[in-house]
Amino acid sequence: MALTACGLRVSSLGGPTPTAFIITSTLPPTAIPSPTLTPIPDTPTATTAPISGMTATQINVRSQPSATADQLGVLAPFVKIQIIGKDSGGDWFEIAYPQAPGGMAWVIAQYINVQNKDTIPVIGVPAVSPTAEAGTETPSASGTVIQQINVRKGPGTEFDSVGMLNAKESAALTGRDASGSWLQIAYAAAPDGKGWVAAAFIQSAATDSLPVVGKAAAAVPPGTPTAIAASPSPTPAVAPPDNDSAEATAVSAILSPSGTRALIYSSEVSAPQGDTEDFVAFTASGSSVLASLACQGSGDLQMTLEGQAEAAPGSEGPSCGRSESFSVHAGQTYLLRLSILPSSGSASYVNYTLRIEYAG
């Protein structure tokens, strides 16, 4: 080995080439953030805001869009409601009704005044399966209401009214009185779930098969044919006070071509004792209405239209058995006063049906 001024050189002959060791520094693992779960939005639901409406008369609230569905309650005239949707035919409206199990219920569209009916969305409707009213027996028959009628606590006009049924509604028939003039129905709004209606205003082929309810039930077995009078008995009686007045009318309605076209009201008056006059109010969206009055009884009934309405030229004034046209101002409320004219020396009683119809 020689040392020179040029430097030091080390060599190894014949040995393996040394392996180069490369030292690397391992960095600490980078923390990878866990994926954040983005909530998947719920399936979009109908966001159409409820549409406001108002009842034009007293109506029944039902669990499904059918006149045979369970009755959940009653809405008075001029009650504001929130309409959620309608059935495919537009005959029924689904409304917000907190008393219903799901907060929704159905009413007949005919008796609801609402703007822009076409904007009400059509919603899916489950198949209607009529069931018995809660707490009542399965109805043995059903009938169709011919015109708006009172539902009473008992089989007679002397009993208090507990509500109304409108034309074309169905009633679950559960019995009849001994004469067949009154029918018992399932009526959820009544205290005991039952009510009575005049048989003359119910169309049904099964009334003869109904059991007789009341004192004469044992004497008249089910199936006994009963001749139902064409109209309530005109026997003179005393009409019970109904406490209506010019300020608190018995019924009120808004008449229009797209809503309620006609108001039909039945009641009774008597003199010198009993309720001598009734009051009915209406508002029309047009300029003309047609008023008609049908009466039965032992007295004369006078109908006076108070306000600025004008009868047709040559009119003798509305009375029993007559129809009269009146010119009215759109949007103005009119008051009808129905008064019985007492007969000299005898009591008077009149059972009447009043119809006020939108005429244009």
C-alpha cells in the first residue's frame, strides 16, 4: 500500500460489491377524514298550500269521500275550512279536521264556497269500505236523503234538532216508529249516536223490514208492511220554539253557480201558541233568485223578503204553492221572514219546505 500526496484510495479486490443501504424516514400516516353522510332528502310531498273555503250550510264531516262513510262530526254554516285536496271526480274535498284520527276528513264539495276550485289538487283515495258507526249496531239498511232535513232526538217535530242531513247523503237506517212516519238512523253527532228523520224525505226500499223502535215495538214485528205517507202529517200541533231571530237566523247560505245553487229548509210554525215565525238568510253571487214555498197544515204562511230585493212585475207575493223570482244585488245578504197567519177561532199549524235557488 502506498501513500501519495494525491490522496487515499482504498480498493478491495475479488470481494462482493457492498450493498448500499438507503435510509428512508417513514412519515406518520396522514389522517384520512371519515366520509360524511349527507342526509338523503325525503321523497317530495305535496307542498301545495291549503286552500281556504267556507261552508254554505250545515254539513256532515266523514271519514272517507262517501255518503256511507263514518260520520266524524258536523260543521255549522259559514265556518272557514282548509282544503287539502279533492277526489278524482271533484265531488268531495279533503279538509284539515283535528278531531279526525289522522287530522284529515272529507266533506261534500257542493256545500263549500271556494275560489279557484281548479287549483285544488287531486289526491289518491283509498277504497271505501262502509263500516258500522263506532258504538252502534251494524245498520240493517240505508236510505238516500231527498232534500235537506232536520235530524231530531225523537220521532216527531216536537223533539229538538241535533243536526241536519243534506240532499243526496246516505243515512244508515236502524229502526222506525210504529206508524212508519219516522225513521231512526245512526247519527254520530247525537248524544247517543242515534237520531230520527221524517220518512217522507228518505228514499229506501228497506223501510218495511226495519224493526219498530219504541213502546209499540212488541206489537209490530219486523217485516210488517207500513204505508209511508208522501209528506209529514199535517195534523194541527204546536211548533216548538227554535229560538231563531233576524239577528240569529235558523239557516244561512251563499248561493253561486259553482258552489251551492239552492238552499232547502224545512220547519214548522204555529199560532196562536208555539213558534209563529222563522228567519232564513242568503247571499247570492248573481242578480236573481227563485223562491218557492210548499206547505201543509191548517193555516196560511206568509213569506217576506226583507232588503232591497224586488219581485218580478205583476207578482202577487210569495205564498204557499207559489214560486217567485226576485232581483237581488250580488254579495248582499237578504233576510226571509216566514210568518203564520192565525185563523179566526182555531189553532193554526203549517209544516213547510222553502227553496231558494240561484237563477243567474
